[in-house]
Amino acid sequence: MPVGASDGMLRELVLAIGLPVVLLLLAVLALQQWGDRMPPWLQRLAERPSWLWNTGIGLIIGLSLLRWLLQR
């Protein structure tokens, strides 16, 4: 396997697994820090499940776009 191919696979692996894991850990740490006192914008999102769902789908689309842009 050429060295360049190995570097590309490592970058793909970091983008596919590392980035979501880092985001998950940051979210868990933030929720532990806030406890029951979530920021107002997050409380508004939590009041309507559809907003939370749409935000999650938007994040998936945005991260996919970021991945696509980084590959070019």
C-alpha cells in the first residue's frame, strides 16, 4: 500500500469516527457542567422535539458538507 493512501485513510477515519466522538464528549461535558440550568437557546430547542430533530439532521448535513469540502 502506498504511503499516500495510508495517510488518506487515516484522515478519513479521523473524520468519520473522531469528529463525532469529540462532539459527543463535548456535549456530555457541557451538560454535566450546566446540570438543570441549560442555556435558554437549548431550552427552547428542547421544548419542541421537531426543532431538536431538525437541528440534528442539519448537523449531519453540515458535517457531511465539511467532509466533502475537506476531501477536495
